[in-house]
Amino acid sequence: MTTTEQTLPAPGPPGLDSPAARAGWAIKDCWTIVMQEFTHVLRQPSTFAWQLGMPVVMVLMFVYVFGSAMDVTGQGAGEGYIDYAMPGLFAMTMAFGFMNTAFAVTLNKEKGFMDRFRSMPMSGSAVVTGRGVADIIQAALDLAVIGGIALIVGWRAGGSPAATLFAFALLLWLRLALIFVGIFLGLMIKNTEVAGSLFAVAFPLGFISSVFAPPEMMPGWLGAVAAWNPVSSTANAIRELFQTPGAGAGEASYWIDGHAIAGAVIWPALIMAVFLPLAVQQFKNLSK
């Protein structure tokens, strides 16, 4: 048997002669991947703890170290900064999660798991969708932990329960879109050393935004870039939903600032529309 023959995906199970049967097969295979990922987390809980480490440090650093010097409300340095910063930190935690996804996918590929999956009679989309489901569940757990820390340091959501739930749904919507960016990058990256350097991509995505300061406080060109950052749209949208003091007040400097909730819905949809099919195709093209 040649190398090419060994790396071709195995045919699917017999009897998949209807769309419903194929969909059921894809869902079962997706769930198998989800369970495999959580089995790995249970065996190595330090991975989950490490992923939470940075957001926790960021909360403590920006609330207690830099927060006292920030004036984002016009009422004086430090006034109301925790209410402004926490929604941004929620959004940044979701945005930075794509690095964890890319690293995990690259590690699985490096250890040969991807070749095993390709040799099995399983749906071609299961590895991508299964990874997405597993990561969105983990992202919900991340949000719960960071939300608990936020409550401890004094942050409170001022919106209604429905608005608060919608805000957290928008955060997970952003994370879901970026999961497929992470999967695509993980399938393209050659090894975990390169995957570990993705912080160079994540850094501007998270920091050149309205996470820690309004774009109006930045130089004109940089403020425009920050305002149109998808992370900014999500951060500003949840500030509105949380009724953060000063959020949405006055005339918006940029069009997207005045349509933050629409941006928080549309940006992830566009990202997903591009990277979900790319990720599935990249998995199918492995080892060709």
C-alpha cells in the first residue's frame, strides 16, 4: 500500500443513503470528538487551569494596578473604570481563546491523532465541528470563572437578566467564530513551537481595541482601527447590555460605535462564514 493510499480518508459506514442518515452520522462523530477532548482535559486538568491564568492576571492587573490611573468616564482617574474594563476583559478572554484552539489542534496533528481520524470511517466535518463544540463548552466555563472573579472585585451588571444573558451569548458567539480561525491556523501550522508564537497575532487583536480604553483616546488612525475591531464591537455591545455608565452616551465618533450590537452579531457571522469552510477543507487536504 502506498503512502497516498494510507492517508486517504476511509469511506463512511454503509447505509448512509439519505441526508438524515448522513446528518445523524456527522452528529455522532462530532460528539465522539467532543468526548475525546474532554477526556484529555480530565486527564490533564493543568491545561484548563493554565488557560484561565492569563485572564485572571489581567483582571487583577488592570483593575488594581493600571485602573487607578485610567479616566474613561471624565469623572477622574479610576472612577468607574472597573465597570468599563470588565466587559472588555470578557471580550478579550473570548478573543484570545483562539490561541488555545490552534495549539490544541496543532498538538493533535503532531501526535498523529489527525491521521487516525482520517483513517477512520467518520464524517469529514466531525473533527472541526467536534473541536468547536468542545471549545465553546470550555469557553462557557471560562466565562463563569471570570464572571465570578469580576463579582468578587466589585463589578455588577446593571442590565436586566435577559440583557445580561444576551451579552454573554454575544461573547460566546464571538468565541465560536474565532474557534474556527484557531482550527484553520492549527491545521496549517507545522508544529507547536510555531503555534506558541500566535500571541503576536492575538496581541494587536485584543489590545488595539476598546477593551481597555475608548478609541477616542487614541490617535485618529489607530482609533479607527480599534473601533472597527470585531472585539471592540462585542465589548461595546455588552457594555450597552450591562448598562455600563457612559456606554453609548453622547455622539459616537465612529459609525460602528453607534451600532455595536449589530456589529457584535455580524462580525462573528462573517468570520465564521469564511473560516468554517476553510477549516473543513484544510482538514480534508491534510497529507495530500
